[in-house]
Amino acid sequence: MTATPRLLLDRPRLERNAARLRARCAELGIAFRPHLKTAKCAEVARIGHEGRTGPVTVSTLREAEFLAEDGFTDFLLATAVTPDRLPRVAALQERGARITVVADDPAMIRLLGEAASRPLDLLLEVDCGEHRSGTDPDGAALLAAAEAASRHPFLRLQGVLTHAGHSYGTGDPARLAEIAEAERVAAVHAAGRLRVRGHDCAVISIGSTPTLLYARHLEGVTEVRAGVSLFWDLAQLSRGMCGWDDLALSVEASVIGHQRTFPGAAGALVLDAGALAMSKDTGANAFMPEARFGILADAATGERLPLSVAVLHQEHGTVPVPDALWFGRLPLGSRVRVLPNHACLTAAGGHGGYDVHLGDGIPAARWMRCDGW
Amino acid sequence: MTATPRLLLDRPRLERNAARLRARCAELGIAFRPHLKTAKCAEVARIGHEGRTGPVTVSTLREAEFLAEDGFTDFLLATAVTPDRLPRVAALQERGARITVVADDPAMIRLLGEAASRPLDLLLEVDCGEHRSGTDPDGAALLAAAEAASRHPFLRLQGVLTHAGHSYGTGDPARLAEIAEAERVAAVHAAGRLRVRGHDCAVISIGSTPTLLYARHLEGVTEVRAGVSLFWDLAQLSRGMCGWDDLALSVEASVIGHQRTFPGAAGALVLDAGALAMSKDTGANAFMPEARFGILADAATGERLPLSVAVLHQEHGTVPVPDALWFGRLPLGSRVRVLPNHACLTAAGGHGGYDVHLGDGIPAARWMRCDGW
């Protein structure tokens, strides 16, 4: 029996989630470029594309290098690139990959142009309201960025990109539809401004899971990036984006202690899934405070239990129980699943890979991840 | 130039921190068993022992296996062991290692006794006030645990262990001295109860960084475990446990964006150190709210800057600036260090190892870590 803690990935749910995303993209008439920042896994990337390779989004060059080993060739690196990363971009290109990078600042584009040693496809990032990165789609910096790109022969402007990350702040369908429309308009408007000035703008890339789900239409958009919706998690569930039966990722943990005294409870279970196995993300709590650091589920069936992780130490998760009967139901050495707040961070917690099962919690395969940068 | 984000480890500070811990243990007349849950690194373990191997504490079997490769032979696995881990314990023993395990519950001890295939050194964990794990040092379960151990020929009771993790809740020296005394008394008292009943109890192991520093004496204690005090971090600094010049760990990040509009600030720097590079721990904020997700320091000198990370996304850290002059001082592509809240969690964030420098931020060596379980 493999030791816990370990990441469990429910393959049938993953496949169903992927099929729904593809169907949604088809309905909207846009290409799907799954974001592999969550899974960092070649098998998951293929399931995103119905068993084949296809265009993917990555958050690190490490992901692109890892997926390239598996035959993927079309990468969008969605975090702003810096000149010191260009040798690795060039190495990927030399192996036959197409890699599109993102920038927003004219000064950075000049640095990239000076550092580039071969042609580089580029998207300009615009800000549709999150204010994390990207320039004003209606501002002068966007045009200056395009001008800067046009002055460097190796920089090939391909279009624009935006990300409505602030869509995670609400679960209201009407508000999400508004944010989705603002995301669409920001990207399409920015592209229009560039096109009338003679710049190429074939790619209009948007992406956030909630806006993909709630957009009324995505006219003018060419592709969508979405990642966590392959796995789902409590943060998304708490906002109404998915159901309990869609949650594909969990952490299997062992009960390593029965704490008979715990303030405000009949005692506590101690799990061997702590802060490293789960992450300290509490993203679900804004809408579902009972989620705390993760909700427990039955190890075999995945059925939700009325218990959650209240305290996390590095290697301990403490689960208060309302009744001492739980010590009999979950004896020492028994196992549970813990449903994470934020799949992206939990999956990255040093697990190294996924124990893939068919819903029963019994691993049938091991799929590797690529963590780090 | 190596890509960011990356972990920087200041070797002179690490060596000074280790020397102070050894001096403190010598002053108290107890053995030092550094806890490698923070560093997970053989070179750091050796610096803990003045360049040699020596007894260490580990939080995972992976750490013990990794350090055994480097010649370490005396391990205390300080998280409660489960029977399914015993084959790995036995494999370590077969390679010549001594590994002591920890349990608190008589039922778990029975399971371990039934599963053990060779002699196993055991400490009984008692609770000195944190209520995370361990039994009441004055309770019946402690005696029942010792009795259970004595019934299994492979289980060799060696002593007791406790951890005053609740010492992180205060920075008040008088209160810390009280917690340290309670930790000492819990362990010594538990050992006394076992000894009068004829159980061996040569080892009395305590450990938390604040109680080691503030204990008035540790009479009766034989060894202390402490880990984060090799690196220090903002959580410890915020409680007065260390000074700014003691912080040995930082995350080097690149400025990948200049966000000109940011609510409540003159704009924001965008760093490529996000939630994966830093962790979402905010442990310093209870005593130092300005720490947020990490305080910035100069990349070359390590000198603190009046800036901190206010928002973390997976691969983005957003640093509001009070004045747009900061965009000139920290241009695109420039580097900073970020001082973490909690060294244990930041170091585990997928970095894979340390870029070791001599205070100047220029890596002179690469030391590997062992993450996972």
C-alpha cells in the first residue's frame, strides 16, 4: 500500500470535465487552449485534447519543456517573459516547438527585441479589470508596445491576451456574465485598435474558468485558456462553478492520531496531510467558511463527510469531530480523502505526480508532474 | 544568469545561526538534534553539526532516506508513524541507520508491534499544551502506551517526546519561559511516571525554537529539536526570536511588470515569485501585518526595502509602491529578494534546492533538497 499523503486523480471525472470544456468552447465557436498550470502533466494535457496533443497554455517554461518531451508543440507562455528566459525559449523552438510569449510594457518589448536571437511570436497583454498585469486596452502603452514590437525584426506580433482573474470574486451568474463581456470587449477592442494601425492581430486569447462558463457569447475571441476546470476544487465549487461530483482531485491521507481533547469539539482526528500536502490556500472560505483547509470525503467512495481540516501544520492536519463515534468510524491507520480549496496549489505541494483512479480511490496508474520553473 | 524565482541561502548567516544553536544547547547541557523539516538538505544538516554528520530529526521518511545517502545514520522521525511505513523504516535500518519513531496511542502501538519485522526504537509523544498530538503526560493513556509497547518484543521504548508548538503564539519572553518550563515539565514528568513503572526512558526530547531560546533551564531534558532557527524567517522575527541580519533564506525574484495603476498606491511592481515560490503562509502577520506575503530586500546587499508583497497569484507577486520613483529604482528585468513569512513552507515550494551565496546574492553553490514523502 503506497504511503500517504498522495494526490488522487479521478480519471472519469477528469475526462468528463474536459469533454464539457470542449463542448462549451465548441458552442462558443472558439479554440480551447487548456492551461496546464494546474495539472503540469502530459496525460492530463492529452485528455484536454481528447487523447491527442494540441495547443496548450503554460505558466512556466518548465511545463513547456516537460510537455514537449511528450510531443506537444504549440505553447503559449502566459506569464510575462523576461530576456533571460529567451535561451530556453530558443531551445524549445530548435526542437520544433512553437512558443508564443506575452508582454505588456514597451520597455520590456525593447529588452526582448534586443535579446532575441530568432523569431519570437508575441501577444500583448491587456488588463480587463483585475489590475494584475496588462496595459489599459484603451491606453497609449498598448500602441507603444505594438510599435516597439514592430521595430524589432525578430518580434512577431500575433495578437492580444487578457485574463479576468477578478471573476473569482463572485458567484453571481449575472455579474459573471458582465465580467465575461468586459473581458471579451477589452481583448477585442485592443485588437481593433492595433489592426487599424496595421498590426497583425490574428489571436485574441481570453481565459478564466468562470467567464468561460458564463459568457453570453465570445464574438471576436479566437481562443480560451482554462485550467482549474479540468480538476475543479472547493474554491470553484463554493462559487457555484461546479458540483461535488465534478471534483477530480483529492489528497489521500491516513489517520495518524486521535486527539481526545480539542477545544470546542469532541476531539480531533490527526491526518498526515499537512500544509505541504494541502497548501495553506483558503480560497473557498469567502463563500464557504466550513471548507476551512479542506473537506473530508470517504477514501473508497469519495462521498463527502461532515468534517473539515481546521488546523494545518507542516505535516499534520487536524480535523475536529462533533462526536467521539468518529474515532470508531475512522480508526488509526484508516484513510480519508481531503478535497482541496485550490487544486493548483495543492497539486504543486511536492507530490510529484498523481495516483490515478477510476472513482474507487484505488490507483491504477501514476502520472508524473513537472514542478518548479 | 539563472532564472528566477529561486531560493537563495546565505551561508555565513546559516553557519552563524547553527553555531548559536549549538552554543545555546551547550549552555543548557543538552544534545542538539537539528530538525531537517525546514532545510531537507544534507549540506545544511552537516552545518548544523559543525561540518560532520550527527543525530537529526526528520518529518518524513523521504528526509531520512535522502540524508542516509549522505552518511547520516541517526534519525528521529518526529511525526507519528503508521504501520504501512515500517518497510521503509526497516530498509533504512538494513542500511545501517538507527531510526527512532514516535507514537502516542496504545492502539497505534499495538498496530506497530504487530507489523514490525525487526527491533524498533520508540518514543512516546506527550502533549505539553499545543493539543496537536501526544497524550496527557499525567494521563492513563501514556501508561497504557508504554504497557502496549512492552508487550511487543520488537518495540523498544526509549523515552518521551513533546513539542511546544503553541510557543509560536507569543513573543513575550516571560510567557515563552513559562511555556518552555511547561514543555520541560511535561516531558520530564511523563518520563518519571514511566521510569517508576520500570520502563526505560533514556531519551527526553523537546523542541520548538522559541522555547529553546527562552528556557531558564532544561534540567532532565536530554535533547532538543529545532529547525527553522537555522534559517529564520519573518514569522520568527515578528515574535522577536531573531534579527534582520539572521534571516538566511530569501526568494530571488525578477521584476516582470510595472503596473501603473493599483488601488491605494502609486502603482505596483509585478514579481515572478507567486504563491508557488513563496507559499501562502502569512504567519508573520499576527505580529507584523506589514509583512503581508513577504518583505522585499535588495538583491545584492540583502538590505530591507520598504515594500512587501500584497497579492499572490500562482506565478505573480504584486508589490504596491508608494511612489512611482520605484519603477526607476527597480526597472523591468531587475531583481529583488523576498523575505518569506515561513521558511519551512517557502523552501518546499518546488524550488528543488538552494542557490547558496556568501551574502552578496551571487550563487556559489547549489544544494539539493528532498521534497515529497
